[in-house]
Amino acid sequence: MSDYPKLHMIIDGEKVYAGSRRTYQVVNPATEEVIGELPLADAADLERALAAAARGFAKWRKTTAQERVAVLQGAARLMLERKEQIARISTLEQGKPLEQGRLEVMMVHNLWNFYAGEALRLYGRALVRPTGFRSTVRQEPVGPVAAFAPWNFPIGNPGRKLGPAVATGCSVILKAAEETPGCALAVLQCLLDAGLPPEVGQAVFGVPDEVSRHLLGSPVIRKLSFTGSTIVGKHLMKLAADDCKRTTMELGGHGPVLVFADMDIDQVVNAMVPPKVRNAGQVCISPTRFIVEEAAFSKFRDAYTARYAATKVGYGLDESVEMGPMANPRRPEAMDHMVADARARGAKLDTGGTRIGNQGYFYAPTVMSEVPLDALMMNEEPFGPLAIINPFPNEEAMIAEANRLPYGLAAYAWTNDYKRQQRVAGELEAGMVTVNTGVVAAPDAPFCGVKWSGHGHEDGPEGVQACLVTKVVHEG
């Protein structure tokens, strides 16, 4: 495909093409066409990247905050200039509609400008001591970072991992998903073109377990930042533990949405269908389990189903399309399996539950209701265009269901009762809670989970702090 870039790795400033290396075929999920051949790193490539990252850290940690600010702000401007090109790459290799790719570019633009401001606010402090003594607390960069990013937000995830490392004086080796390499390379290239020293930012691809074991087995790497599934996250934490590496883990979710009968149902539907449509539901914070007070159940189910079923599904290069294909052939298969399992257990299929067409990985917007708690979809993250709507008798039962699973990333609540708003916000076990809104993330707010949804923070001042270590110095 002529408008898809030739793929490579970036190691020590060099664009490393396939040559005699193993390759991975990148597929357009809307057409099933092979659009690129991605070189996969061998051991020598990874060693070279590690050596560059070590040199890059020694250099970048000594730069002034103003130098780091200039790179981040310059890269943010380049993201805007290249918005259409980068968004188009995301549609070709991941499937999401162009407008969603544009929003991801803006997300990175805003994050990098925020991180630039935070780079000027990496304060320490002086402690009160008697005359002749001094104690200071300092914030220092943690060291070279191994950053692993998934395919669902191929622009945003690399951006939110590269930004805080650059802001704090760390070097970084980015291992983005092999399904969506073009976006990650474009994001890193903005930083390099804005003046980031070549040894500070690397991008490698490869067999995931080979790359993770090699990088995390090296003493060069001092921090792991990972976004992905809980099962892979647990595996990587074990690898990182062998060398006591710092970890930031943004793992899976199973977003509960509490809908109380005192709400205007149309208001809730209008706010909660778009985040379900986004990225074909392949979002860790996607609203999935709709926990509805019995008095509002039938009305909500019917209104939500009608609105969701009307979603226009198709090739994301068509500006009128609202939802593109799923990212790879594994996802429609997983959806089919979950739908069949729930129906066998007595759940109602209100809309969807089928693939669309015979080319591409398209799946119909799907609503299932009155789904038993032992159904697979009630316990494992669907990660697709599936909404589950169940009735519950009261607030206590609704909160119990929301907290039943070991996941705790994003949770949503809808009620006009102010005291209930405060109770629910306090009792929901999640790193991020929204009340009467579907908006979860912002550049200045931490993005984080609890329980099986991970630990540590991205975004906000907390995301920058995750790339710093604290040192106290006592002088007599």
C-alpha cells in the first residue's frame, strides 16, 4: 500500500530495516491485506539498543529542564503538523476511524505539552536542621526505561510512555505492538526530529517473550512501563522482580457502569454509547457491565440497544464511519466464543452477536442482557463491542457487583442523588471513577488501576514521578 510507510526499527539513531532478519507481516484489519513487513530484532539488535540507552541516559540526565522542555514542545508541534498522516497510519494498521486517530494525536500533543511544564517543576526540598548541618531531598531520573505498548491505542500509548521519560531525563527503549508499528515509529520520530539525542530514544520490535526477557534481564534497564493484559503483566512483573526493577503496570479492566433510576435515561445512553463504540470496544476503560437499578432496567436496555445497534460500522478511511474492524482475527473469535457461552447459559441477545461481511475483522455492536454471573463474559474482559446489561434491586447489590471482580481500572456511576454520588465514588474499587460523565482521562489527571488492573500511574504529575527516584543527602 503506497501510503503506508516502509517499516524499520530505530536503534542509536539508525533506521534498521529488515535485511536478513526475521519479519512480521502487518495486516490491514479492514481488508486483510498485508501492508508491511516489519523487521524483528535479534539478540545483537537488542544489545545495541541497550548500549545506546545506557549512553543516552548518561547524557540526557545531565541536560537542563529547559532543554527537555524544548524537545517536548517541539515534538508536540510536529505531532500537530503530521496529524493527518499519523491518523491515517493508525486506520491502516489498527482499523480505528480516522477521527479517532486524530483524537489520539491530540492526546499526545496535550500530554507532551503538560509533561514539558512538569519538567520545570521537579522540585526537591531542604529539611530543617541545626546550624552546620544540611539535609536535602532530591528527585533524580530512575534510569533507562523499557516501555511496552499494545496495539489498541497505537499513537497514544507510545506517546504517554515516551513523554515522562524524556521529561525527567531518562532514556527509553520502546517495544510497541508488532501489529501497529508505523504509529509508534511516527511518534518517536517527532521527538527525534525535535532534537532528542538519538541514543535517548530507541524503538525495537520482535518476538514479545524474546524481547521482554532480553531487556528485563539486563541491568541497564531500571524501570518497566507496561500496558496490556493482566496475564502478560503478571509475567513481566516476575521478570522485573529478579532485578528489583521499578514497574508501572496498566492492565486489563472490566468497566462497571452503575445506572440508578433517578437519572434521565437518554442522558446516560447518549454519554455511554460513544465510549463503547470507540475503538470497537477494544479499550481497557471501556464501559462493559451495565449494572442497572431494576426500576430503570427495561427502559435503559431498550434505549441503549437501539442507539448502539444504529452505529455505522465500516472501513475507517470513510469519514462517516463510527466504528471500524477489530484489530486482528483473534478478537472476533473471542467475541463469538463469549456470546455462544452466554446464550447457552440463558442470556438474552438483544442485538448483534455476529460478524459483519466476509472480509476484514468486523463485528456487529452487541448487547446481551440478563447474563448469569457465571458466564465467561461476566468474568473475563471482552475487549470488544459487547455491552452487558443486567438488573439489580438496590444500591448495595449494585456496588457489590461492581466490586465483585478482581479488576479495578475505570468505573462509572449515574445518579442525581448527591449523597449517593459521594457514597458510590467512595465505595467503588477502581483507580478512576466518573460520576455522571463518560470522560475518564485528562493530561493533568493520573491514569491508574488497582487490584488486577495494575499499579503505578501514567499521565498527570504522578506519571512524571513514576520516572523519578527520591534521594536524601545529609551533610554535616
